[in-house]
Amino acid sequence: MTEEESKYQLSRDYLASGRLTAQHYLILRRSGWLLHPEIASAVSGRTDLAIADLACGNAIWALDMASEFPDATVVGIDISTQQFPTRASWPHNLCLETHDMFQAVPEKYVGRFDVVHIRLVLAAVYNHDKDRLLQNVLTLLKPGGYIQWTEALLPVFISPIELSASSVFRQPSAIETQCRKLVGGSAWLAQLHDEFQARGLTNTQRIRIPLVPWLSKQDNDNTLGVMDDILRSMQSRAPKAVVDEHRAIIEETVGEMGQGRMFFANYYTAIGRSQVE
């Protein structure tokens, strides 16, 4: 395991992969699109598309894109192969490769892609150099290429809907306080729209991914899945007191959910287009 891999705060086992799949379809249901409509409209009908999915994990977004755009070439890129599906199952237009997005971009990727997608890397970029990361990501774009970056805002999990006016829960929630401790150093990810503009991108937008109240159970499950994933990851490297504190926060959150508290992941998407030469 490399130093960068060891800093990742989540797990990469089959439980984590299953959580990523469920999270993917929850985001898809909440947003209503796999590729933002403005980007989808711009690339519709093209047969020469090159699409990159950075930090692709188990490649669920890349797999869906390969199906949605069968004439495109889709490349999933991650620092680890642990969650990659078996090669025999890859669609004909998909390939999965390894690269650390904090390292220099290989020449084969520079200016290659019409669409670059990256999603939910909050747990992987903690305290890293944002300028280096953004430069590396944007270097992949062709002139006129599009970036779509979906990220979690702080607080990562919000509970805007209470069971009744008499409901009394801790404010801020224990889970919110814990998430700020874990990923507070990555708060700049909430300003991707501004970062894109500062780097000369055009057609920039910032889109909040709406809550769907009737999916509260699914969002609650996602919330607990993330926190349990962090717990399993920290058990092998964090002091026992830290692990016990995190476990107690999960137990408190489960208890609040049993009393009707609903937690929703707080997502948004930033898009932009590189300058046309």
C-alpha cells in the first residue's frame, strides 16, 4: 500500500464497494441525471467521445456511462485496483487503469478527454494541495472539454426534517461534529465553482442535488454506511479511544434515527468547460 492509499479514510472491501453502488444510484435518483443535461446535450450524437472517471472506486459511474454512450471510450482511473470489477466483465468500450491523481499526469492522459468526472473525494484529499489536484484534474481536458465534479458539502450529513415540533436532538448532531473533525481540512471542495472560474473555465454552474424526503430511509442507510466504513478503516490504525468515540457516535445516530431523525447527504455538483482554442 502506498502512502497516499494509506491516507484514505474509507475501506475498499466488498462492503465498501456495495455501499458505493447504493450511493451511486441514490445520487442518480436524487439528481435525475448521470451526466449533467448541459454536458449531455453538448456531446450528444458524437461517436468519438473520450470520458474519464477519476477516483472511480468500483467503477459504477464509468460502467453506466459506457452503457449510456456505447460509442465512447470510457477510462476509469483510481489509485487502487481493489474495487475494480473483474476484467472479463468490462464493456468493450471501458478500460480501468491505476494512477494517483496527486502525482504528475502521464502524457497519455494530457488533453485527452472530452468529459472528466470526479465524485466524492472528500475522504481522499484531506489536507492535500488543492492547486496541485485541480491542475492535474483539469490537465486531462481537451480544449472545450467538460468537467463534472460532485462533492459533499459541510455539514456532510444534514437533518432538515424533524419528526415533530417537540423533537429534541443534539444540535449540531454528533455525526456533523465528527465529520467536521475528519474532513474539515477539505472545506475548499465546497467552492469548486469559484475554483473553476479562477482557472479560466467557462459555462460554470453550481447545482445543489435536491433532497428527496421519501428516500429518507435510503439516505439514512447511506449515512450509517459511510460512518461504519470509516470505523472499519480506522480500527487498524487509530488509537482505541478514537475508535470507541466514533463507535459511540454511530450508536447515538442510530438511536436518533429510531426516534425519527432523518439524515441526508449534502451533495452538489460543479461543472465547467475548458477554453476552446
